[in-house]
Amino acid sequence: MVFELLSEYTYKLLDGVLEGFRYNELVASISRPVDLRDSHQQMLTYNQQLLSGFGLRCGVAHSEFYLTEDGSVYFGEVGARVGGVYIVPMVEQACGLHLAREWVRMELDSNYYPAPRNCRYVGGVKITSPKRGRITALSRAEELMSLDSVLEAQMWKAPGDLIVEPVNSADVLGYYLCAGTSFEDVYTNLRDVYGHFQLQTEDVGATQQELCPMTPN
């Protein structure tokens, strides 16, 4: 193992999938480069055992574990791939490593080892909406990035697009990243930015528009 970084969801993943992310909640994860609890260390140990057992010699993996209230750690899933949505830019902002590019360099040069930098707390939000219908107005990525705490933002939907019932885990509108001095500080920054996000929709075939501020509970 030449590099590993643990991050923690800010919501219960299984609840989100079952409910189709139809709630105003911060759908995010935050890196924990330091200040790891015993349960976090256990996850990293299990992860090393998994990848060694699967025989992964060179590459990137994305593993997920569940932590119960009594402190028990359970394996969820693992894939020999980089994480989706905001994971690659979040890791790059947190530690200075672009996972896909580092993977290529290791494949081409067996003597190459990644050199992490920064190692700071960074969080990413997967922007979802409990509303369905046609988008008539949507905050732009440039508007989010004008906020001081936002490191990076992308929007994958635009006015005219439809927000429908999610086929997989969610119908993602985009993402943004924030940094901070601690896990709690990043969480506060992510929530503050989320409160600035605006989405305007209308029912398909209807003319009345509904303003939907994306403010978490």
C-alpha cells in the first residue's frame, strides 16, 4: 500500500438509497487525513487485507465500510476503480494526488511512488434534489465558486433538463468541494454553501414554477 485516505459520509448511505435522496440533507463525504479513531484504523487494516487477498498488484481501489453504533466495522463493497462524482478532485485537493494520473504513472514506472502533499480536510457534496420536473433556473458552478470557501464546483444539469426519479443511487445535479481546519469546520462550510444553492423547477406540462432552496434540515 503506497497511499490511502479515509473519508466519512455525512449521511446514512443506505437510508439515502432507499429514499431515493428525496430529502434536503447534506449528501457529502469529508476526508480524515488525521485524527483517526480506532474504528477508522480498523477500516484501513481491513482494506489492506482485502486488496492483498484480491491480488491487486498495481492500481486504485475504492472501498466502503459500515460503522455501527457499538463501534463494529462491517465490509460493504470494494471496486478496482477510482471513486465517482467528487472523489478524484476531493483527493487531489486534500493530498495533491490525482488518482487516475497516479495510477497511470505507477503502471508505466514500477519504481514510482506517490508523494502526497497538503493532507488537509476537504469535503465534497453530491448535489441532489427532492423535487422532480423540468429545470427552469439553476445556480451555476461559477456562482458557487465565487464563495470564499468553495475550492471547485461543477454542474451537470442545466435549464431545460429533467429531474426524474433516480435510476441508480441518485439523479446528480453536480458537486462542489470545500476545505477546512477540521472535520467539523468542513461540514459547516459545506452546509453554508448548500444554503446558497437555488433550483427552480416546474412540473412537466405545467406552467407554475416552484422555487426550491436546497437548504438542509
